[in-house]
Amino acid sequence: MSVVTLVARDELRMMVRNRVAMIGLALLMLLTLTAVLSAWMYQRGVSELRARHAHAAESTFDAQPDRHPHRMVHYGSFIFRPLGPLAAFDPGVDAFTGSSMFLEGHRQNTANFGDVRQSSPLIRFGQLTPAFILQAVAPLLLVFLGYGSLARETERGTLRMLILQGVARGKIVTGKLLALGLVALIAGMPAMIGLAAIAVRQDTPALPVLTIAAGYAAYLALWAVLIVLISAWVRRSRDALLVLVAIWAVSTILLPRAAAGLADAEIPLANRLQTDVAIGRDLRAIGDSHNPDDPHFAAFKRSVLDRYGVSRIEDLPINYKGVVALEGERLTSSLFDHYAAKSFAAQARQNAMVDLAGLLSPAIALRAMSMAAAGTDLDGHRRFLEQAEAYRYALVQRLNSMQAQDVSYLDDMATDPGADRRKRVSAANWQEIPDFRFAAPDGATLTAAALPSLIMVLAWLAVALAMLALVTRKLGLRR
Amino acid sequence: MNLWAHEFRLLMRQRLPMAALALLTILTVASLALGIAEVSRQRDAISAIPAAQSQDIAAVADYIDSTKDAGSAAYYSYHPTWDSPSPLAFAALGMRDVSPYILRVRALGLEAQIYDGDTFNPELALTGHLDFAFVLVFLAPLFVIALFHDIVSGEREAGRQRMLEALPHGGTALWQRRGALRLILLWAGLALPFVVAAGLEGVSVGPILAIGALIAAYLLFWVGLAALVSRFRRSSVANAAILAAAWLLLVLVLPTLANVAINATVPVHQGAEIALAHREEVNRAWDIPREDTMRRFYAHHPEWSGSAPLGPDFHYKWYLAFHQNGDESVAPQVHAYRAGLESREAAARTVGILLPSVGAQMLLTQMANTDLSAQLRYQDRIRAFHKRLRTFYYGYLFNDLPFGRKDFDRVPEFDSRT
Amino acid sequence: MPNIDPILISDLTLDYGGGDLVLDGLSLAVPAGSITALLGGNGAGKSTTLAALLGFARPRSGAITVCGIDPVMDPDLARRRMAYLPENVALYEHLTAMENAEYLLALSGERVPVAGIEDALAAAALQKRAWHQRLGGFSKGMRQKVAIAVALLREVPVLLLDEPTSGLDPRATADFNQLLIEVRARGAAVLMVTHDLLSAADIADRIAFLEAGRVAYEVAASGAERFDVRGLHARFQLTAERLAA
């Protein structure tokens, strides 16, 4: 048997004899299984609930009677953000964003009813998901199992004895690393089994699954290296434990919050009131459709009349009210897009600032990687909001076009008792309007988004390995 | 020098405890600074409301003044409400990041408006705040562990335990003195910066004292745990490992498990169902005789039933009446939804009795008025204000009074205190 | 109580709960102004005797007093009369010799001015330049001197020593013995646990051999010859062999 396996076997035997550590490992695996199941059930439950709600909303939309198209603009559409399969591994921001949205004309509503406002307040302590276990809990367990790997031997003088007997330092360290790596593998196994169970579902893209698996494997490997590194560096096992717990607490608990707090303080977001008021102001600056003397709408009217070669709107072959609605929606929608893009740009800058902190904490980089690959990060939410807005605009304009084409101007202006009946268009029109379907990003898109953070995690691993190589050379030389 | 001074000098010469105390103080100060910055941003946003609002309302007034139509005034006017941060909010920001603290409402159906959110970055919210509550609940126990895990075992490992215990003032009294000194210093590292911050923020003496006591109680729990663990006479390193594992369980793992358990055992019908039902109810009015709508409305609100009957033209009193009918039709669901949220919070309180981490966090957010109950109270204030708005506009609509520029000055204003 | 010996143990039995007696009818008296060396093999009960005197162990039967005080009944009062030096005098390495002395005195409930401590350190023969150095680099002998200085200042009537000369070089051993003679001259009763017969024979007034929890035999110094070291050594060896067999 080679020296490396001997050292590894000896170290594993030490761990197995440590009853507390074994109970800890067993508990971790149990906890991970609970997390896998609970996240899986949550994803299932939420998906089904949202699908059911979406279906109910779609059928009521289709079941609307004959109506004036503008009524349907205000009846609007209720849509629900579907939850991707990988959310069962890392639900990311899902609970922190609204999952349902009311789409109507002239207005851009917020996504409402996020779980964070409906769940027990304990949700702010974190969610029990496989991602959370692997990011936060597993590394600390590895610390408990591995802090003494070399420090213990240094403390007792057995390390010196080994070295004096001619055992290469590199082999001792490799053996210890091997043992801890094996434990890391075992610790990560239940979560990976959960991931595999998600991966076999048809709608799961393969590439992000592999990215997630690689990222977490690298992360746990990084912790194994870091633990052996610190254990080799300090002289006493107590110091090794304290240093490692401190590193863990700073990198996984403190720095993410510090980075988020700074990003929040440094890059302000405009609140909804300010945005709404600004949109109103911009709209007034463009023109006021209520004001007959408004230059913009006067010019617009001129151009429409010219296009059809008539001098009065009553002579137009189309309903001028519908045409104005189309123009009005075009204007408001462009402003919505403009302000939403501004807000998202600010949020992206905030996230970029947090990502930069990934240079200080691998946990931050890993979390970004995980959410990006699972499609549950801010970009995932943004995709939903942008598709929702595109759908809203298409829907409203389609209805406005109906008003312009299928409702005559004279009927639209009439107030006689039968006018209401004449203004309506057939209910068949509603069924022809396609339902909202969220286009999930493909695997390549998700993976590409996760790649920078994955590289950062790998870079951390490389740096840690290099440092371990350096420390190994001096192992046993320090007093 | 008395015994305490000697212990203090001894502690001052030790690297680990002093570094830990310094770090805790720095983190406390940083968290307080971030909390105060956040709260003052929120106050600024609230104090910026009138300027933005007057600009907005002036434009509406310009338009309405030409028609004098009270219905259009009600339809186009957005009325701001706000939830000012309490003086203590800086210490525990709670739910103020994910729940709106500014919400504009119209005199239309409230159930379609009251659940709206404000803009926030969900990734930052997911991470959570670095506020004082976080430093106390999450980080302070780690410092207790760093300072208490080796009070006795460290002396034993250094070979001094016997000699110290053989001295008249050594032994148990010595360990207690050392523990008390460390506890006082930890408390000071947390509480003194807090008191300064609280003073700057104008917190009154009562809450300051209460939080000072809360800090002491929470620290004492962890100190007690450390003392308990040290009774097993294990090595310092074993003590530290056991305590860190206990921290992991009590602060990180058990609360997440409890959250899963609460959400599973206390079902809450999704708010989205209210929104869907409300929208159906409101839109149905366009398809039923208008008189039906008015009859139903007058049955609940006889004070307006003397109003003139509807003519053939569109009248906003009908429009607002069916919006209010819509609100009233979902009232049972709204009530159940709210009761569900409250029982989830109550369940979390029960967990807080068993888990000091959860208990401390919930007490802090409760005192700081940043918990779920505070959000619900804000919703109550919005509802009350909305009621006043309706009554105000109905006075014009149901009596067919003209609504001119001057009437905009009479619109009820939100009172954030009631 | 002028006639009571500062250390008085009579017919002491003690077990640590397992049923096996660690002390089994131990009787021992150390008069004021004398040094008694307690010799014995591993497990003979030497350290337990010290623990019983310090009030850390509860006897099953028999009597034990320190200056007439029962350390089991009133350990605090008894400990005021005693100074105890463990085998490795571990002090606070990040404090100076002076500060260590001040700290230990404070824990003993003594208030001594700086000049007094300096006198005691001088009396304990600690070089002056070491007084204000941190203890980090001190040898065992130097640390013992600091502890002895504290004992001198406390003017305790009883000094308990656990293996004081193990690991000391001959020069340091001689220094230490000189120090003990100084302590004895001030009237203290010194009980020194050791398995170093030569060192014991050098300064002890009496040597008690402990065997299976009781004093097997006891010899007192006599005349200029003091002890028959050769004879004692042979007996000691014999005992050890008998125990091993």
C-alpha cells in the first residue's frame, strides 16, 4: 500500500472513531435528504399551484362574453411565473419575488404575492434546500472533521516523527487531503442524488446540471484543501479550529451580507412612486391625449388623417379611438421599458458589486453560480418580467387593434341605449389570443451565465492548492 | 489593583479574546451604520413624497378642473401612504426591504392595490441585512464561543488549573469572575455602540434598556451553554467544536426546519386567489344590470341610497360602487388570508420560545416595528385611509357636486400615526 | 494552637469512587520549620495526599488538618494557609514576573506593595533583569522562583511541592534547595512530593516512604551524616520490585 493511502486510511480511521463526528456526518446526510425532499415537494407544489392558477385565469379570460375590446384591456390577464425544475435544488430568489402578475392596459403592475411576505418570518433565517446545505452547512462539518488532520499531528509531535522516518511531506498532506476529500464526497452525495433525480426529468437541461455539480464539487474540494492548509499552517488544533470557523463565518455568513448591504447603500434604486411620477411627467411632456390642443396628438391626428386622405376623423375607415389607444399604449410602454431597464441596470450593478466580493468569499461566487445555472437568480426573474411586459404589450395592442378595426368610431362615440351592444366584439376573439407561455432559457444560456462565477470558484481552488503546496514544503519546520 | 482589574489586565494581554472583542465592536458599529444609512434612505424617500406628489396631482387637477368631474378625480388621483420607520428600525430592518413602506392608492378596489410591492433587488433581499439584529443573533454567539470555550479547559491544558484552584480566591469564583468579565466586555461591545446609535436616532430610554437586557439575556444563554459544555471537562478544542456545532444547529439549521414545518402545518391560501376572485367580481359588473350593482351597494351603504338614479350615461358612482362591491365580496378570503399569516407568525413566536436565536430576532423586529404584524398594521392604516378617500369622493359623486381645483386641497391626507 | 503540627494527617483513607483505596490509613505530621519529603512509586498515593491537603479530594475516613483547619470542611480557609507549587509551575507567559506575582498575590487575597514583591523576588534569587520580562522564555527554575517568591510574601505556614526538582539541572536544583532552606528558616512546614531520593536526602528533615496508600516507613535526619542514602536507596528499590511483582 502506498504511503498516501496509508495516511488517508489512518486519518479516516481517526474520524470513524470520533463518535461525535460520525453522528454529525449522519445528521448532515439526513438533513440533506430532508432538504432534497422538502425542496422537491415545494417546487412540485408551487409549480402545480401556479399552473392551476394560470389555467384558471386563462379559462376565465377565454370565457369572457362579447365585449368592447377596451373592456378586455382592463380585464387584462393574470399570469404566473413557472418554477423551473432546477429550483428544486436552488430556488434562489423565487420566494423573494412576486410570482403572479396582473397585466392590463396603461399600467405596469408589480409581481405580487412572493412567499417572503406569506411565509413564516423564519424564512429570513434561510431556506432548507440542498443548495443551502452544501453552501453553508457542509463546509462547517468538514471543518469539524478535518481541522485536526495535521495540527493534531504537529501538536503531538507525530508529524515530526513521520518526517524523520523519511516520509515525504507531500505524501502526508496528499493522504490527509484524500481522506477529507472522501468525506466531502460522502457529505455531498445526498444532494447530488437529489440533483440527479431532478436531472432525469425531461424538462431539465443537462448542461446546467453538470455546471452545478462541477461547481459544488469544486467548492467542497476547496474547503477540503483550505482545511488541510490551515491545519498544516497553525501549530495547535484549537487554533486550527478557531481559524477555520472564523473563515467559514466570515466567508459564508458575514461577507455576503456585508456585500449586499454595501451594494444597497452605494447604488440606490428608484422606488415605485418616483418611477410612476416620472413616467407620468414624461408622458405629459410628450403629449396629452385628453387635450385637444396638444401639439403631439394634434400632429398625430394630422398624420393619421393624411395617411387615409380624409379631413375628419369620422371619415376614417378605422376607429380613431382605437388608433389613439394604440399610440398611447406605444408611448407608455416605451417609457415602462425605459424605466424598467434603468432599474434592472441599477440592480445588475448592485449584483456586480456583490459578485466582486466573490474575490473575498468563495461562498458568494458559488451562490451566484448556483442561482445562475438554476435560472433562479435576478436574471431569471428579469426574463419573466420582460416576457410578461412583451406579452402585455402584444395583448393590449391586439385588443386596441380590434377596437380600431372592428368597432366603428360612430358606435364607439354613441350613447344611445343600443350603443353598448353595438360596441362589443365577439367572444371568439378572446379564445384566439395566445396564452402567456414563459420561454425558459436553454441550457447553454444558463451555463454561460454561470460560467464567470464557476471560474471564480475554480480559481479559488487553484489558489488554495498552490498555497497548500507552499505550506507543505515548510511542514514540520516551524517550531 | 483589585481582582477585577487583575483579570482585566490578564485579558488585555491575550491576543484571541482581545482580537475577538475588537472585531465584534467593529462589526456592531458597521451594522449600526448600515442600519442607520438604510433607515435614513427610507426617511428621505418618504420625505420626498410631497414634492413628487404635488407635481403629479397638479397635472391631474389641471385636467379635472376643465370637466369638474369628481369621478375622474377619483379615478386619476393616486394618494400616497407611507410607513415611517420607527426610531428603532435601524437595529432590525426586518421586512422593510421586501414589503413596501410607500404605497399609493386610488379610491378604486383596494384588494387589487394593497398587495402591490415596491422595487427591490431580490438577490440582496435573499442574502439578508447586515443589521444589528444579525450581529447579535448570528454573530455574537460565535464570539461567546471564542471567549468562553477555554476558560477552564485552557487553564487545565496550560497546567495552571490546580495551582489556581489551590489559591483562596481561585477556583469557581475565579472562573465566574473571568466569565463575568468576558460577558460584560461582550455586552459592552454590542450594547455601547447600540446605545450611542439609539441615542442618535432618538430612541427613548425604555426600549434602549429593554434591548440592553435582551442582549444580556441572549449572551447569557450562550454563556450558559458554554458553561454546561465545559462541565464535561473535555479539551478546549472539543468544547469549541461542540459549541460551534450547537450554534450551527440553533442558528442555522433548526430555524430553516421550523420554517418548513410551519409552512406545512399552517396552510395559507395564496393571496393570488384573492386577486383572481376580486378581478372576476369587479369585471362581472359590466355584464350585469347596473341597477343590481347599485342595489347591492346601497344595501351595504344606505347613507348614499338617496342619490339620484343612474341615467343612460356612464356614471362614476356606479364604477366606484362595483369596485367597492368587489372588495366586499372577497372580504372573507382577505380575512382568512390575514388570519393565516398571523397564525404563521404566532407559530414562529412559539418556535422563538424554544430557539433563543429565533426569539431574539422576533423580539427585535417586534420592538423595531419591522415584523409581519407591523406590515399588517400598515395595511390596516391603508385600509382606514382608503375608507376616508372613498367617503370623500362619494360625497361629490353621489350628490353630483362639481369637483374643482380647490377641492383637491380637501382630499384626505394619510396620517401615518393612526 | 501552638502545639498542633501545621500538617497533620491521621489514619486517612480515601477512594475515587471505584472502591479501590488510594489512601489506606495514611498518617503523617509535618512540624513547623521542617521539610518532609514524601517518596513513593507511581500510584503510591503521593499526589492524592497533596490533593487531600488542598481540599480537592474527599476522604472516606480519618482526619486531616492544615494548621488545625479541615481542608474538606473549609477549603478556602485552609488554602489561605497553604502555597502549592505543581510539578510544572505554569504561570502566565504573557505577563511579566512582577505581574504574575501581583496576580497570584491578588488571587491569594494579599496586598503587597511593589517594593515588597521586589524584595521577595530578590530573596527567591531571581535575577533582577528578569523581573520585568514576560515569562515566555523562562526556565522551570525561574518560574519556580517566582512562585516561591509569592509563597514567601504570603508568609504561609504550609508549602506543598509536587516534584519540584524534576527536570532541573544540578545547578538549578542546588539553587532551589537553598530557597527551601530559606523558607524553612522562616518557620514554614514544607511537604515535598518527589521520587528523587538524592534531592530529598539533601535537604529534608524527614523522609516518608509511601506504599499502597500508607506510610511504609519514615526516617529522620540524624547528625552530620543525615541520611543513610545507600541504605534508603536499597530499601526503596526493594519496595519498588516487590510492588512490581
